[in-house]
Amino acid sequence: MVAASGASPKWLFVDGWYLLGPFDNAGPVNLEKKFPPETVVDLDAVYEGKSGSKLRWEFHQAAEPKIVPPFLAFTAARKGGLEYIIYYACTELRFDDDCDLWVAIGSDDFSMVWVNDQLIWASGKQQKKWRVDEGFRKVHFQRGVNRIFYRVENGHGQTEFSLAVAMP
């Protein structure tokens, strides 16, 4: 919840996310493929993911701005590594009033971010390390609930992403 008045930090790091993944991207053959969550976000749905795993949305509360998805069900079943994957993150921010605010976006590797179904960010498709300030966009948030939706494609190594909102 982002209130219209009162004390606030300079940056609000979004730390609570529903995560879904991993989907396979070996090759990488699925860079352009749209998986079902890009059409409809259904937090109760079950999907087939990497190595035939059954995927469900999992809530994750991060302790720091850099979100490292644990994919608890996938890793507990020891279905393989987290390299060459695609995954999704979804959350909601609620605002007292309409406002235009800067957001900082970061990901390892390629990512796309939508706010209320409007694409606001697409990073380059090259592999890169996470940086909290990889990209900045001025975003219009409407009064009430605003849905944030992330798609991240990871190549080698650990995967991370982040979203921070500059407070007025």
C-alpha cells in the first residue's frame, strides 16, 4: 500500500511476489514462446514445467531488494538445475491516488515487465549480471490496485530480479 501522505523511504523495494517456474529454455529455444501465465494469471493453476515438473505459484517474501527465486517445489523434487529457464513473478501495489513515479528494474538475464498489462520494460537479450539500477521507467500508477508482472529468462548461474519504486 502506497499512501498519499506520510513519511516514506526514498525507494520502496517490492519484496513480496508470487513466483512461477521454472519453464525450460534449453537452447535457448523458448525465448519467443508465450507460456500460459502471459495470457491469464491464475494463482490456483497448475502448469507443466521443466523436466515435467508440476508448477504452482509460490509466494516469496524477500529479505533484500534482490529477489532470488527458491522454486521450492521444483528444487525439492530435484528435477534439475535452474539454468536456461523462464519464470514469472506477479505482485500488486495499491495506491491512494493516481501518480506518476519512477521505477528501477533489474534482472539476470533478459526480462520483461508489465504494469496493468502495459509493457514498460524489455531488457536486451544478452546474458548479464543483476543490477538494481539496470533500467528506469516513469510509470503511471492508478488509484487502487496495480498489477506488476515480470517474465525473466535466465541463462547461466543464479537468477535474480528486482523492482523498486521512487517515492515522492
